[in-house]
Amino acid sequence: MLHRSGWTPSGPSAARGIDPAASAQTLAEYGNTHMQLALRGLEPKTTDPYRAGWRLRVVPALGHLPVTMITNGAVDRTTYAWIADGEGRSTVKNTLAVLIRVMEQAVATV
């Protein structure tokens, strides 16, 4: 059966109403495609450091993983690695903030 969105459901993801194509995207692909929506309502003075955190830290560390494979443990380990690398509190906070916004958007759409 073809749905309005253009995809045909198949497998366990489809049974839960998840678009299989979207659920197979890497975090980098998903975030780059949906970044504007994830950052809606924020001032440019906020989005600039968020985008830098995404580009410089999130994508290199987690961007290769499928969105559905991003776990609390993976984020915790990555956060500890950023801290061990000497990243400051504000940098880590901004990086986690953009990751959270992208993942909240993913939960709503994937």
C-alpha cells in the first residue's frame, strides 16, 4: 500500500508507523536536512554556536550512526570524550543542546 508520503510500509519499523527511509538515515544526514526546523525560534546569536557544535563535534563523533542507534550511552561516552579533550563547559553545553534539538525533531518525525 502506498501512503501519502510516498513510501510503502514494510518490516517492524513500518508496523510502528516509521518511514523506513528516514529511520535508516545517519544522524549527520538527518540533522543536516532538518537543522532549520530543529533550530526554529532561536536567535542567530544562539544558532551560530549550536551549528558550530554540530559541525565540529556532533557530526565527527556520532554523525555516522543511524538516528535510531543514538542512545543515552553513546551520548554519555561522547560527552566524556569532549570533556577529556579539554572542551569547555559552554562548548559542551551548546553542543549537547543542538544534539538534543535534532534528536527531539527526529523523535517527532522518524
